[in-house]
Amino acid sequence: MAGFLLRRIGGIAVTLLVTSFLVFGSVHLAPGDPASFLLGGRSASPAAVAAIKAQYHLDDPFLVQYTKWIGGVVTGDFGKSATFRQDVGGLIAARLPTTLLLIGYAGVLILVGGLAFGALAALRRGVVDRAVLVGTGIATATPSFVAAIGLISLFSVQLGWFPAFGNGGGFGDRIYHLTLPAAALALTFVGLLARVTRTSMLEELGREHVEVARSRGVPGSDVVRRHVLRNALGPITTVTGTIVAGLLVATSIVETAFGLSGVGQLLVSSVTVKDFPVVQAVSLLVVLAFVTANLVVDLVHPLIDPRLSHAKGGGA
Amino acid sequence: MTAVPLQRRRLLAPLARIAGGDKLVTAALAVLAVLIVAAVFAPWIAPHDPDAVDLSATLSGSTPEHLLGADQSGRDVLSRLIFGARTGLLGPLVVVIVSTLLGMLIGVAAAWHGGVVDSVLSRAMELIFSFPALLLAIILVAVFGVGLTAPVIAMSVAYAPYVGRLARSVALQEKARPYIQAYKVQGWSGWVICVKHLLPNIAPLILAQSAINFGYALMDLAALSFLGFGVQPPTADWGAMINEGSPSLLQGAMLPALAPGVAIVITVVAFSIVGESIADRVARREQ
Amino acid sequence: MTTRLLEIENLTVRLAAGKAARPILDGVSLHVERGEAVGLVGESGSGKSVTCRSVLGLLPEGSRASGGVRVDGEDILTMSSTRLRDLRRRGVSMIFQDPRASINPMRRIGDFVAEGMRAGGVPQKDALKRAEELLESVGIREPRAALRRYPHEFSGGMLQRVMIAGALAGGPRLLLADEPTTALDVTTQAEVVSILTGLRAERDMGMLFVTHDLELAAAICDRIYVMYAGRIVEAQSTEGLFSRPRHPYTSGLLAATPRLESDQPPHGVPGRPVSLAEAPSGCAFAARCAHARPGCTEHEPGPREIDGAQVACLRAEELIHD
């Protein structure tokens, strides 16, 4: 287990190193002079040019620039934003709570909705199953921004139940403001999780040990909980890695669609105004969050399936 | 009375044959056929010039003149929808073709050579996996500027491992079969065996994956256009139309933003139905 | 006369689901007395497993059953689901063929053994204590540690012992064993059989032992039923069956069993076993029977009593196989 953990963390370190190298190096791929690119094409005073050159150590050889930059990143120094004239770290920190709340909210919706619809379809074959299949088929094909406009037009414009824009103040009001965005973010993944849950549960329902449990007088609900759902958790856990990756990126779309000032929206607006230090920092964070989530999935999986805890390494 | 259904049946007959008699798959193929026709013959089909402004119709709902209404600039939504199918389908098409070729090359090479080649290529695919496709596209847009080029390149790279992983595992299975060994013993070169015998055998599954990827690429590219990074206004494009149309939502005009949204959903559903039915058929044939 | 522990009377099961509609069992009758070990022998597809599972009310999906399956006089087929659940917990339990598939791989051994007791309302602590004793009684070393281990850490034979422990947990009067040793290797089979028979005798349980192995059934059981194509073709005491088989199918099975004391090589029953659905009219075995007459394919022979044996063969009196 310790060896496996070390190897996985080593793999993550390599991934992050390569990723950061690419993210940093991409500045030099851009057409034109890196300094003016980093200034986002804004006409800048010689002082500003000198500042950006100093910040990125642009007069040093490339590898030295990278080493100095990554040294800063490791200590939490992502440099200064070209537009906000503020520390990138501070910009992100100010927006992180909104984004985390949004992802957490959507995560709860995905988990509850996905498991409930999946289980419902697996246990109630026939009309219910077919309805869930159609519904999830449409849900997985609905990108978050389409879900966003659909929800806004129905719940904000037609019914007027939820606000279409803004963050809200105070916890309750924030949750209220985040309801439609979280639903838009969750929809496609609810479909995905429900599909995986259904398939996985149907497979388990056909297994001998489920019939054995029934033959021993275990009540139906316990059989479903202890044998069917429990055993179906393996594939469900695996798909959460995919879901997390999708969620992280989709926040930028949903935050833009609902005018929420979160990290995703910061990424989008920074790309628009070519504020590259911010783009670099957010990209790295997203990749970090993604690989961490996958590590957690890999660590949790043996807890769910005891057969894996003795397997050597865990291959992938 | 009976003439119309008969004619319709004749039109759908070839599609139904391809679909193997499955009604859902026939419908999905029909949707795709309509889309392709709309994209190719857009100038002849569209009732209006997609960029023509009719200020008197601005944000009108459905009228006989503008069946799906007009947007905030008074442009005909239906015509823009029809023209939007062009960028909507072209972008994913390029992504799917490039990523499929790239993925097959990587996957088959990894499976065929094994050893160091396999582990290097597999590591590389894992690395790309840890980079969400949309994020890669956004970074490339930040570097190279807005437009379809950077996102299409980013997605071609980001989608390749999905095909690559599948191609590798299928190719590994095929490689272990006796017939490949027999060709090797006969002294055929690796390239010839791969192209003439291995590829045709793994192609159906790859095709299924590519059809599903087409839907995802369409969603991702439309999302980028929605963010303003992909197709630029005033070009008619579904993602860009939603972007332009969403402010009008609050004024009660649903069609300019909802119509392209529905078009995206229907297209993606159609592609996933086709992809899954191909995968099902492969699975059934294997049994 | 007191009621019998298990009485199956004229049990007929058919699949009624659309295109798959077909008969599975036809008029099966058998009984098990208190403390008695009874064998149910037949080739695969003969319906012996369906018969056995019907005692727990586990019928194939989409099937319809008629007749009676009574445990202590109570009919399983018409029982309320609450009563049935209670019977499954305490009255009747079953040992399944493949322990690897029958025990949930994701739950601890202790969970499996205690599950039936927990469902019956026994507190967790008491149930685990009892599970430990049961594991010890089936010969699991370090039973306390075993409670916390997972199925994949055990061999097939050890897992089948765990299964037996689980089956004994509710203190059943009737034990159903559905080919409990088929999935095990030969040396383990003997161990499992001896544990099973020892505990059965010790606890004075009735047992219905389903197997395709006539020799094994003879070693364990007092009486044996022979099944062919969804019907019982012969029933008599183990001794009688081996010394004087009445049905040509039984003698065929006996001839197919290798024996140490015989210098003749075993020879199989010619032809392929059929299921009830494929069986022609009349005697289902007629097509494979060396003694078949034209009359055999006309009507189905009902079971008749001959010298204490039940036989379903038109020519049972003429043909005495010894």
C-alpha cells in the first residue's frame, strides 16, 4: 500500500512537472515577443515592460526562467495579474469559495440524483426504466451552457423562482443564487452517473450471492443496500474521476453563463483579455485538482473492493 | 392520404436497412442525414440570408415570415440555425478524423511494439488524460487567439487517447490471435499486417467510439463558441448564437438562444445513439 | 400421523413468459422425514435444482407453479412473504453449489455467517459470537480472526465450510444442499461431505441432497429419488436402488458409475439427456431406452408402487435389474 501510494504520488509529480512546463512554455510558442504577449498586447510604458521582464526573468535562458517561475509557484507565488495589478494568488483565493461551493452543491445533486435515478431504473424495470433511460440520454447530451439557458428561461424568466445572475450575499442567499448554476452544472453528470449506476446494479442483481441473500430471508431493501448497491459502488467510484474532470472545466462555462465571479469565470475573462499569468495559474490548479481527485479515487477504491487491497500496485 | 406515409417510408428505407430495423437508430440516422443536407445545401434551403437584418422583426416570436423568430439584431433564427450546422458539424468532423487517425496510430503502435514503445506511449496518453480537453483548448486560445483553429487542434490532441486506449486494447487482443501469428511466420512485414488485417478488424469498435466522440467534440466546440473563444460573431454558429441570444432571454425572447440549444442536444443524442448501436452490434458479433 | 418435514406434492412449474414459455417440472412429488437424508439425483437439466430451490420459494423468474410444497404442513407456494422470510431465516436453509459466487466478495465472512441471524433480529454482538462458534464447528481455524476476513482470502473448500456455517446459523430443521461439492476438487469434496453429514446427524436435521453423482448420494442418503426430464422416475431406499434398480434409466446411471469392485469398465447411458420442454409424448426416456416398446411413447407412465419402490415405467415388473 505504501509503495503504491509513493508510486502514484511520484506519477502525479511527473504529470504536474510536465504540465507546468507546457503551460509555462506555451508563452514562448505564441507569435511575437513574450514580453508584449504577457502584457496582452497592451501598449505599455517601458517601466511596465521592464517589470514583466523581471517578473518572468525573460532575460534569462528558458530553463532558468522556468525554474524560477516554478519555484515561485511552489511557494504560492503565481506572479502578478496584468489586468488587475494584483497577486494572482489573491485573485484566485477571493473567488475560490464561490467555485468550491458551486462544485460541492453540484456534487451533491449529482450523487443524489445519479444514484437515485440509476437505482430506480435498475429496480423498476419497464416503464420507469425506459423513462430514466430516455431522460438520462437527453441529460448526457445537454452541455452545461444549454442547460443554463434552459433553466434560466424556465425558472427565472417564466416562473421567476430563482435569480438568473449574481452570487448573492450570506450563506442562505448564496445557496439560493447557486441553485440554478449547480443544476446546470450537474445535469449532464447526473445522466452519466445514473447510466453507470443502472448498468452496474443490473449486473449485480443477476449475481448468485444476491439470490443467496434472499434465500436466507434478508429483507429486499437490505439485499439492495448491502449486496446490490454496495457491490455496484466500484464502477461508480471509477466514473467519479471523469465527473470531477468535467466539473472543474464546466464551472468556467456555468459561471460565465450565470455571471458568477468564481475561478472559472476568472479563467474565461483572463483568456479574453490575454492576462496570461492568471491563465497559467488557474490551468495548473485545475490539473492539480484533477490528478488529486483521481488519486483519491484510487485510494478509496480498495476500501470499497477488498479484493483490490491485496492486488499489487493497481496497474493503472 | 396514404401517399405521404408511403413516400416517407421509401425515403427512410435505406436508413432503416443500415439501422438493422431498429426504429430509434433509424430516427437518429434520419436526423443526421437532415443535418448533413442542411449543412451542405444551406444557401438553398435557408429561407433568409443568415446575416440579413430585418429590424422590424427584432426579437419577434414565431411568425410565418420567421418560423423560429428573429434575434436581437433582427436576423432570421431558422436560417442561422441551418447555416450554423456548417461550423457545428465541420469542427467536430475535423476533430474526430484527426484524433481517430492519431489515436489509432498511437494505440496500434503501442500494442504492436510493446515494451518501451508501449510504456512511453501509454504514459503520454495518461498525461493527456489528466488534461481536460476544454482546458487544453482554452490555453491554446489564450496563446494563439480566438477562432476555430486552436480549439480544433487542442481537441484533436485531447481526444486521441480515448481512441488510442481503445485501439491499443483491441489491437492487443487481435495480435494474440493465431492468424496474426500465421502472417508473421509467413514473413509479412508488420506494417502490411497492421494495415491489411489488424485495422479492418478493430475498425468497427473505433468507429463506434468516434461517433460518440463526435457528439462530445460538438458539445465542447459549441461551449468554446459560447464562451466567445471559437467561432466569432456574426458568423452563424450554434454556440455563438446561444452566446448572442442569452441576454434576450431576460426580455422573454426564448427562441434565439433555445433553438440552437435544442439543435445541439438533438444532434448529440443522435450521434450517441448511432455510436452505441455500432458498439452493440460489435459486441453481439463477438458473442 | 404427524406432518412430514417436507412434502412436495404434484409440483408443476412452467415458464409463462411470452416466447420462452415452456414446462420445467411435471408432477414432482417427494418427501423428507424429520432427520432423514434424502437424495435427488439426475443429469443437468433434469429439474433437480428447480425442485430444490422451490422449497425456499425461489422459482425461476416469470414462472408459474401449481401443486404443493409444504414444510411442516405449511404451503410455501401460498405463504405470505413475511412468513416465507421467517421460514428462510429459521426453518429451512440452503447450501449452494459455488461458494465463490454465492458469498458476496465485498463483505466480511462474519457478515455472511451472521446475516441471516441479523435479519431475524439477533443483536450484532450475539450474532457474531454465534458465527464464531459456527465457524469453529465447520473446522475453520482461528474463527475469531476469520470473521473479519474476506472471501477472496479463503480456498473454495474453506468457503464452502463458511457457507455451511451460514446455513446452520438459523438452526434449521431442513437443509437443502444443491450440488454442494461439485465446484470443489476431489479431496476437498470428501472433507466437506463429512462435515456436512456429521453436523446433520448431530443436529438431527432433515436434508434434501441434490447431486448428479449417484455414488455420492448413496454414501450420504437414506432414500434416493431419480429425476429425468422434469419428472421423478424412481424412488426407493438407497440399498434397494443399488441392489434392484427398477427403472431402465436408474440402471443406466448405475452402469455409468465407475466401481472399484467391478472388473467391467463403466459405460454411459446412450444418447443425450433431454429437458421436459424437448421431451416427446409418453415416457421421456423412451428414445434412449434399450427396453422401449411402441407403447412407451403413447402415454406417460405414472408412478407405481412395486415392492416398496416408486417407479414410473410401463415395464417395471418385467424388468428387474440386478
